[in-house]
Amino acid sequence: MAFLNIYLNFNGNCEAAFNFYKSVFGGEFSAFSRFGDMPPSETPLPESESQKILHVALPVRDCVLMGSDCPPDFTSGVQGNLFNISITASSKEEADHLFFGLSAGGNVSMPIGDTFWGAYFGMFSDRFGVQWMVSYDYPKS
């Protein structure tokens, strides 16, 4: 069966973003490479791009959060505004840890709290512009 991984593109701050995500989620990178690690090609890479991230992967539970910096020949995009990454925590305490950890320095659009649909839920964009939703679903009685 297929599974879903999340891939984020950044405009030069991928390494900072992923070091931040690693500080919140824990764990180790399962992949980490820079553009300068690529073999030489017909079109040389500008030295200014060599330290940017070609690919990084951080396992988080049953998925992998992956990302890269956009190379200079890609059109720069608006980071983080076309989707939300939704995380379902296994406890209210874990939801708080994830919410407050990831939202540090970001912009909270919905503070975490109890909802009418029976969940503990909050929304924010992190300091890199990526939008997140954190939820804990209370057990059904």
C-alpha cells in the first residue's frame, strides 16, 4: 500500500527550517545532501548555490517530512500558503508540545483548544511560512 510523504520547497532557508523541525519532532535526518554534492554537469552550479539543500528527509512517525531549496533556475514560489500539514497527536500533552514548539516565532491563526467537533485543535503558520494544523481527537464514549 502506498503512503504519503510531505515535500516542502524553500527559497534558501531549508536547512534552518529542517533543523527547527528536528528540534521539535526529534529523531535524525535519514537523508541530507547539498547541491554541491551533485556530480559535475555541463551547466556548472554557481558557488553561491553549493551549500543550499538538495534533499533532506526527517522521519516523523509513519511518514517522512522532506524538503529542498529551489535551485536558481526554478521559479521562486510562495512558501507554505497552498496547503496545511495536519498532525494528529496521540495525547493532549503531545498536541501541546507540537503546537507550541512548531508555532514558536510563527503566527497563530487559531489557538489550540477544545472544539465543537470533539477535538483539541489549533492552526498556525510557522516562522518559515508553512501552515500547520495540530489535533488530538478525544476518545469516543
